[in-house]
Amino acid sequence: MNETELLFTEVLGCTRAELYLEKKRILSREICSQISRVLKRRLKGEPLEYILGHAEFMGLEFAVNSDVLIPRADTEVLVETVLNYFTNFPDYRFQNPRILELGTGSGCIAISLAKRLSEADIVATDVSQAALDVAEANARKNSVEGSISFFLSDLFASPRIAIEKYDLIISNPPYIKRDVIPTLACEVQHEPRLALDGGADGLDFYRRIFREAPKHLKAGGLMILEIGFDQKDELEKILSSLQIFEVKEIIKDYNNINRVLVLKIKE
């Protein structure tokens, strides 16, 4: 469905087919007012997903609002990469794997993994309590609340996080350059800056994660991160200077853009 069809089927509570089959339907004043309010919000550049209150990711539905980033198809590559390693690589078929997600936002990554890795013990963190509230609601919505523990934490800062080790650390951290954010599409300006701003060069969170992650990874564990389209070379330079991680793989998204970085600690 196109955007207009999505809006009208949502407001009218009908299918796409019904939208056209009932095109002579007379709308109530209340419905007309609701359509008017929705269209005004969209004309102001508010993302469709925020207006509808939900978004799809990995075939699941997630509640979203302005406290969390809208799940994007590119990030599905991150989830698919984890599933590929856990399914097709014998060295990473962990029994009851412990997984840590840093910066869970809407919870779409952790929840998508919990739906497909029923034996996994997943911990998901965020620095925003408002985002965690959304993520916890989404876990209940998708019936995986028993598989994920949510903690308020600035990356690894929470004592509950700091004392644990994990088979996998995953993250889609903020990675937009600070001075680029004002130039992004109007829709993006409605999303939480906290989840977008990666510092002056967009790499602040990667530096922190690279420094802090080793003491939280089990022997033989993996770290899998989403990256920006132009960050591969700079990230490889940082990793080379640290001499801690080995780059196992860099995976492209559906548009043939470098999107996922797979790391393991050097032996």
C-alpha cells in the first residue's frame, strides 16, 4: 500500500480493497475531523509511523512514538546476520546464548531475536527510560517479555550489566555526524536526537563500545554492530589502532551499502 492508502485504511478501519469498493461511503463528521488531524500532522513532516503509532520490522508489529527511532529495513540485516551466525556457523551455535543489546530503542532488534531464538537469554539496555517503556510494551505485545530483561544504562554503565559476560553484544548505536542532523529529511527531525547523534564525526559510540566491550564478551563471543554508509574505513582505522578486535566480516544491506560489522576478540 502507498502512504495515502495506509493512512485512510488505518483511520477508516478497513482493508485496501474496501477502501476502493466503498468509495461512495459517506463519512461522519468525527471521521472527517480525524482525517483532517492526521493529514495536518503529515503535512508538517511528522513520520507516518508516529501518526499511525506502529511500524513493521522483521514481519512483526511494534508500537512507536517520538521517544524511539522508527525501525528501518536496513537494520533487519543486523538481525539476519545474528541468525545466520547462530544457525549456520558451528562455532557460534551457543547453548542458551546470552545476548546484550546496547541502545534498544523500540526493542525491535531484541524482540525479533527473542521470537526466533527461544533459548536465548537477552538483556536490552537504553539510556532513555521513555524508550525502555516502549520496548517493554513491545515485548509484551509480541509475547516475549519473559525472554528479555530491560535495564536503564548508558552502554555498559549499569552495575547489573557490568558484572556479566555475553556470547553476543549487538548494537545499532547513534552514528550520524552532529552537524549533518539538521540537514536530514524533515521526518528524521521528529525522531529523538539522542538516538541519532554520534558526535562530531559520528563515531563516538563506536569508540566507547570498542574500549568497553572486551571485558563483557565471553571467550569466542561475537560483537555485531550496524554502521553508517561511509564509516567502514574510519572504523577499521580505529580497530587497527586498538589491536583488540578482528574484523570477521562487513555485510552490505539491500542497497549494496556497508551496513553490518562483525567482530571477535583477537586470540
